[in-house]
Amino acid sequence: MALCLPCWVVCETCSEEEAKYRCPRCMKYSCSLLCVKKHKLALSCNGIRDKTSFISVNEFTDLNLLSDYRFLEDVGRTADAAARDLFVHRPTTNKFINYLRNRARRHNINLKTLPIGFTKRRENSTIFNKKEQKFYWHLKLVFPHCHAEYTLKRVPEDKTLTDILKPYIDPVESDPVDCQRLKIYTMSPQSDVQILMKIENRKQNSIRYNELDASRSLLENLKNKVIIEYPTLFVVLKKLKNDMVVLGQGKHIFIYCYSILRYFS
């Protein structure tokens, strides 16, 4: 930030010009943007003030007091958010797991869980909100043509698959970074996009996928299906026949695809 210095102070980087800035992190004086960048590189300084660093009483100013006050406010907000976070306080007991399975069964979803210690069990953030009487699912999206994966948390059961995919492959609403990474999807017509989910409890050499309806909600698509911990959706393009061989049409689609099978190896 620009300074109103009581006296002429020389730049501590070039030692030639009058200093105009002082780094909030290391308190070094600089005269220009070039010297600021040089001092950050030389001292591995990020330029962000250390909010917990010691400041003597003689150097303590109103700005330091205001900064400390805001720091305490941030801590309070973080603690309050953690106290309200259902996932942080989510029980990991068998009672909780059985409760999730029973609620899923009422929705005609066969939810299976893995023993404690398995990666999918550890990372699963699925919860059932008693007040709203609905699931918030942990969800994984796989885009095999771009070798990309995204993990979503707290996806409401009544959200359509189209809305779930919008931040990733919608030409208008998608995030610019994701849009670039998934360019092959965003450049393709929506009618060319297929959403598949692996049928569980089948042999490795006989993998099948259910084709899901993008216009329907996540809950409607999960009904009458087996889910191990949480759903994993594969987003593929019909036109890329060189990447996969479609052996069937209709409700069940059979796929042998190296780019997909690698996720299960």
C-alpha cells in the first residue's frame, strides 16, 4: 500500500529511489511495482500480513487494532459455521449408517456402505436432512474424454442432472476454467451428451451402465438402483465412437471403454 512517510526512506530493493510502499508481510520498503515483485521473489514473501505476528506496544496503531478485530470476527464466523455444519458433526456410527440405508430404502434406493477405512467410506459426505426430509448426496462426476473428475458435496436429491452439469458443460453458465478443460463437451450439442452410471455387483469383464435421464432429478434417476456409498456419474458423448463400443441400446448400455475402466482398476 502507498505510504505517507514522515521522512525520506530509500527503497530497500534497489537502494536508489524513494520508497512509496511497505510490504505488510516483511515490512520492507519498495519504490515501485518492479521492486515489490523483486523483493517477493528474493525473500519468498507472499505480501500477505501475518495476522498473528507480534507487534510491540510502541508500534501498535489503530490500523493494527482494526485488523485484529476483523481477525477475531473471522475466527468467530468460522467457528460458528463449523458448529452449524452437519457434515462436521455427522456421526460415523453403525446407527447413522443404518439410518441412511433405511431412508434410502424408502426411496427405493439400495444403498450399500463399505467398512470403515475404505476410501469411499471415508470421503462420503452424504447426509439426510431430517427437517427437509431429503438427501444431500456426495456425488462424483467423471468426464472420460477429458480425463477429468469432479467431486460435489451436498447435492440436493431434487436437483436435475441438467442443473448439476450446467457449471461444467453449459456454454453460457459454466465456469471459464472448467469450460476450457471440458471444451469437447461444451462445444457439443446437449443432445449428444449421455449420462451413465455403472451397474454394481457385476463381474469386471461384464460391466454395464444405466443411461440416466438428464431432465429428471437425481432422486428419480437413483431409484431402483444399487449405490455403493455414493453415485458416480460418467458423462460421455455419443459421437465419440472411437473411444468406446456401444454394444446395446435402450435402458441398459454396455460399454467397454479403456478411458472409463481405468477408474475401476
